[in-house]
Amino acid sequence: MDRIRIWSGILMLAGLALAVGGCGNAAATPAAASWALTVASSGAEKQFSLADLEAMPVVEIRYTAKETGRENSYQGVRLRDLLVAAGVDLDALEAVEVEAEDGFLATYSRELALRDTSVLVYRMDGAPLPDSMGRVRMLSPGESTKLQVKFVSRITVR
């Protein structure tokens, strides 16, 4: 009987710990807290945390990702707004390189980088991005899938 009470107590505490800890919510993990996006321009670098991105003006776009096979709603920050927050001179911008954690690199032309629909997203359908997409993902609906960079870690302005 005492064993049952002990195990019941342990299970109850474990359940409470999961509930308080966010049940695996990526934003609550130490890795999410240490994640940062680097924006490099004119020899200077600026770091943005996920919280920094979430504090910027939020935009919403719709996109059909091959991972979901259906249209989803994505929330994030316009690439243009992020560049302004990083102190980039948009008049001097020629191109933007978006780099993934694995080194994959996509180059956005000036025109594409400044479009309203070029968005660095961090939420899908109101929830954090699935682990298969990374903390943030670059989306530009209507463009090649090569420009829909997952696991974005660095943005370099040329």
C-alpha cells in the first residue's frame, strides 16, 4: 500500500513538472534560450534572440510547405524590418545571404529581400515551428523552394 502511494506521488510530481515545464515546448528549453540569429553587415554583427524577433512587429503569411502538404499560417518578422533593426542601410543593400545551421546558403536579391512577403518565421498556425523546420525559417511564398531556408542561423548583407 505504501509503495502505491509513493509511486502515485512520484507520478503526480512528474506530471506537474511536465505541465510547468511546457511539455517539451521548444521555447522553454535551454537550447532555445541560447539560440541566436546573427546579422552581419559592413563588418559589424548583431545578434537577435528568439525573444528579440518576437518583440518586433509581427506579420502573417500563408504558405504551403512540403513538410505539411497543406497551406499553413506562419508568423514572423519581415526580413526588411530585421535588417533595419540590425542597422543595415537599405539603400546600399545589393543582396542578402541567408545561411542555415548546416551551411546551406540561399541568396536573396535586393528586390526579394525587401519584399513584404519575405519573412523570417518562428511560428506556424500559432505554435512554435516544428522541430523539422528549426527555430526560425525564411519564407518567401511564390519563390523557389531553395529560398525557403530552414534552421536559419546567419544573415549576411552584401
